[in-house]
Amino acid sequence: MSYGIKVAIEGKDVSSADPNDFTIHSAYNTLKVAKEGYGTMSLPDSTVNYQSDHVDITHNLGYKPFFLAFYHIDDGAYDLWFPSPSVPYNAGGAAGIGYYFGSGYTHPNTNTVRLSFDILDRAALDVPYKYYVFIDPNKEAWSE
């Protein structure tokens, strides 16, 4: 390819023929974001019973796309973004009192992604989240 967009990795030459020498190369597909967003899930008190809730994200692509999601925990001991899905983990909390939190996602149909949150042994918690839905270049998703 003698034209297009190429961004070489630092220390590599842009005229290289090795595609591994580039961060972006227009001759090769890269992930393209169809939809992104954020919100906050309010989980109720779970000190007695396990609690689960979800948010449905409608993308209307007509297929089950690649999806990335992250959630944020800030409870005094942790102030981190975690990837979803994640297996339940024991978060010690500021007072050393443990609780379990996990997340995941499913595709209930070809136009929706469901982001789920699960919690046990924790007072009510607001969980900020952000997500990215990606186009599948093999589905001709850019035809609109």
C-alpha cells in the first residue's frame, strides 16, 4: 500500500513492511466504536441478602457485537476502575469488613447488551460504569 494512514511505533520506521511495527495502519481493520456511554447503578443494601441489578444498553446493530465495560469502586479503601466481566472478589473496605462484588454482561438479543452487577454483604452502593460497543467490520455496519 503506497497511500493511507500509518503511525509507526516509537523507534520503528514508517516505511516498514511489518504490520507489527505500527499502532495504526489503514490497510488493516481496527476496532471502531459504534456507541459509548456511562451511568451509575444504585445497588440496594445487601447486608442480609444477595442483590443483583442490571442496565440494558440498546445498540440496534442487529448482531451481538464486541463490548467492553468498566465499573468504578470508591469505598475508602479502593478508588479504581475494574473491567467487566469480573469474578466476585472480596473487597476489604475501609473498616476491614469484607464484601463481595462482581459484574458481567450478556446479549439478551441482537440489539441489546445487558450489563449486570452483583453484591453481597455491603450497604447500598452507587456504582459508576462506562461502556463501549464496537462495530463488526464483517457485518457491513457502516452502510447507514
